[in-house]
Amino acid sequence: MRFALAIVVSIAAAGVGRAEPPKAYPPYAKPTSIAHRGASWDAPEHTLAAYELAIKQHADFVEPDLQMTKDGVLVCLHDTTLERTTNVEEVFPDRAQLVGEKKTWPVVEFTLAEIKQLDAGSWKSPQFAGAKVPSLDEMIDCVKSRAGIIPETKSPDLYGRRGLSMERALLEVLAKHRLDQPGIDPATPVVIQSFSAESLKVLRNELGCKLPMVFLTTQAPVTAESLKRVRQFADGIAPNKADVLARPKLVADAHALGMSVTVWTFRSGQTGNFDTVRDEMRHFVSELKVDALFTDNPDQFPRD
Ligand code: G3P
Ligand code: CA
């Protein structure tokens, strides 16, 4: 009896059997780096060069933001318009629309063939002259089997008003690459993200998508009740870093509901009170226990 008691005491002292907290909450298997628009610090965002560099910099996931062309093709662009990251003004000077005083070239007014005539690299540096806007199809060809992919449905309402379903198009492209089911390709995990709750609900409830989804917020859910409402249509939250710093308990609250926390966006030169982006990311992963980070600098993600 005394012997049995001694075993129980020594097991307890060693901590054997005590549940360790997970290193990261699903869908992530470990603290995860996401190359924000590719390796967008060093290469022009959303070009194949930026995605290739992200992989060289050991990003766990690569992010394509999605817009749609006039002919219904998903392309990788952050903005709903073309002028910030391409030379559309030179190539199609007469196709501008006026918004107030400002000339603008909406993606949805151009076919894929027209968008392929644009230079999406020179605005960053002459070294990238001639880089093209990739379709999602091309982005997946580039990244598949080398990293995860976390597509974001951007402005789905804008496209919905034009009779274009971003969600259907996304699932069609994923199905073409056999990436439309969770775990189907362990080398290429897929997570879907959106600021639009409606877009995630359409994917999950109308289209039956079973892939993990994270809900991006500009104001993080504050109460347990609001987190529970998000839990009904998303597997994780994606707050901005200021919200997490202001209320670090958000992470434990989300984890208590089994939800992951993916935080945006970490980049050199915008590191708040931290000396370097590496220090800032280390704090979020090691101290605040978030699960994944969007960063323009995947080479600086702390992996030690
Ligand atoms: O999707 C995460 C982060 O990228 C959100 O910001 O504007 O860069 O898409 P944005
Ligand atoms: Ca994004």
C-alpha cells in the first residue's frame, strides 16, 4: 500500500498525466507564420515572385487576397482597384472611372486577358518589372505541396452585386486542385479567411464547405457571447495586433471555446514598442500564446 502511494506521489510530482496545453489550436499544428500577400516586404505583393520568396523564407502558409475579373476569374490582389500595384493608368488610360475627383480602375471592369497585360512588379522595384497579376489557379500551382494556403474573400458583396459568386469560384478552383476537403493534401493545408461573416456563412451553410475558416475583425469580439456567435460560423478569430495587446485575455477566451487566434499584421518598421519585428512576433507567440501571425517578413518569424 505504502509502495503504491509512493508511485502515485512520484507520478504526480513528475507531472506525468497532466494535460499540456496545445502548442497551437487547430487548424494549426504549431505556431504558424503566414506570408502576408507573399513575402511582401522584399517582393511586390501578390506576385509569383513574392510567393516563391515566401517559400524560400520558410513561411508555413502563403496568403492570397482575392478579387474577381469581369469574366469571373479569381485573381490575387489586395485592392478592389488596379492602380496602386499595376501600371493600369499607362496601359488603359481611357478606362478610368471617376470617384469624386479621383481616377480609379476597378478590377471587376477588366477581363483576365486585359489584367494580364499589366506590370505588377515595377511599382516596387525595377528588378521586378514585368511581373504579372496571378490568378488563384496560378498561385496554387506555385505554392501547392510547399506551404499551406489561406485565401481571403475580399469585398464579396461588390462581386455579388455583379452576379459573381466569389465563394463558388473559390471552391471550384480548390476542387480543381483537390484541395477542397480538410486534410486531403497534408502538404498543403487550406484555411479560408474573410472580414465578411456572410461570406463564411455562405461557404459553410449554403455550399457545405468543411475547410477550416477564420473570421477577420477590425474590432475583436469583446464578450464570451459574441465569441460564441462567431464560433457558429468560424473556427477561429483573426483580430489585429492592437486589439490583442489591449486585451490579451481574448486569446484564452477564444482558446476556451476551441477557437484559434490568427493575428495581423507584422512588418518591419511598424513594431510599436518592440525594437524589431522578430521581437514583436516572439512576444505574440511566446507570451500571448497566439496561434498564427500574418507577416510581410516571414524570414523574421521566430522559430527557436
Ligand atoms: O487577412 C489578414 C490581413 O491581411 C488583413 O488585412 O487588409 O492586408 O487584407 P489586409
Ligand atoms: Ca488579407
